[in-house]
Amino acid sequence: MSIAEIESYRLSRRGFLNAAALGAASIAVSACATTGPGPVEPPPPPTYVEPPLADYASMYAAVSDGGFDLPAIPFDRIDPQFLRQIVPDPTGQKPGTIVVDTTGHFLYLVRPGGQAIRYGVGLGRAGFEWSGDAVVQWKQKWPKWTPPDEMIARQPELKPYSADNGGMPGGLKNPLGARALYLFQGNVDTLYRLHGSPEWKSIGKSVSSGCVRLMNQDIIDLYDRVPSKTPVIVTSDASQPMAAAATANHKAIPIDAGVPDGSVLLGPVKAVTNAIF
């Protein structure tokens, strides 16, 4: 074999080996590409978690509001279940709905993520309670109280605060407390209220004239969280509020003589949506 033939053979063999190496590398890369994991799925959006509430000493501290000085509430003398707290929502209603459980003496403000803010409430004594569904159509800070004629007939000492006498101005001794949410069915005032009260000892009991009372610090908190047209369900069964409300007693002895003539109402809600609050 000549020197030229030997060199040609070496070059041909070297080329073959290089080509073989490239082919093997290509196969390896191809194998990695076809057997590797698929595209990474983005993580699901985080579940909504209600921001924590303040500690009880802060929530129920003395506060100046609207020119009035509310005293601190001795929360350590109240059954802890009736203090404001975040709990799992037992109602199944859409966020933004208020559900009053007349059996447990709780008010639930339904929040996203299966949660609710729960407040302890005082309710009407036997014969004075009310149940049903309604809508918040009027809201007032430090509302005037005008006892209805039926109440004055039972308690003549209230006559100085009758509608003819101008009612009782808002203040620390006013039975409606620091805030009131006025409940309507359609365009009709139910004369039923969610309102404040200085009588913290009545929370968790049925002693009032038919409305739902909260501690003043709690009604201020609820008032600030609740927009106009909020739906309200008052029921004896928080786990099935609509079914219980459908068969409820819609009659009760009113606490006041009604929303004053000429008041600008908020209008009924058409549907409950996640944006209601």
C-alpha cells in the first residue's frame, strides 16, 4: 500500500468515527428531549385568608366616635363565643351576606374562602322575635330613636320620645346605640334593625323588643364592613338559612316608628355577587 493510500484510509476512518460520535450525541440529546418532564403547571391561586382581627383588648377598648366617648367593654366578663372572631362559615351563603342565627345568638358576615366574621348578638324575647330575609336600605351613625305607638302604650314613660315629640337624639343612652342598619323587604320598612347597644350583658340573650343588638364596638366594625344593599337573612338554622327563612315568622313588635319621611333609601339588591362587599 502506498503512502498516499495509507493517508487516505486514515482520513476516511477518522471521518467515519467523527460522524458516528456526532450521531450518538444526537441520539442522546433526542432521548433527553423526549423523556424529560412536560411543561411545569403554574401553582393554583392561594385561597383567600381573612386578615386577622386585632386582640380583644384593642377591639373593645374605649373609643371616641362622633363626639361621643364609648367606654371600654369588659370583654373578660363575656362568654368568649360571643366576642368578635373569624370562624369557618356555617351558612353556605355568598360573600357579603349577613346571616343572623337566632338559635345560637350569632351574626355572621360571610367572607370569601369559606370564612365568616362572627359577632355575638342579643335578640328579642319570646313573642318579639322576627325572622326572614331583608336588605339593608338605610344606614345611620348615632341614629335618632323614635319609639312606635305600640311601645309607648306598653311603656308610657317613653312618651317624651314619641314621633310627635321629635324622638330621642343619638347618644350614649339611645337604645339604637352607635350605629343602625335598617332592614327592608322590597320597598317596605320591616321596622327591624341591626343596631348597637351599651348593654353588653344582654349579648347572647333574648331580652330586647325584637331587633338584633350588638355591642357598640361591634356594630361600628360591622357598619364599616357592610355596603349598601347588603342582603340579610335572620333564621333559626344558620346551616340552612334560606329554607328556615322561607317558613319564618315575619311579624315582630317594632323597635321604632320607621325611617323618617323623605329619607333617601339605598334601594333593593337585585342579586348577591362576590363583589357585594
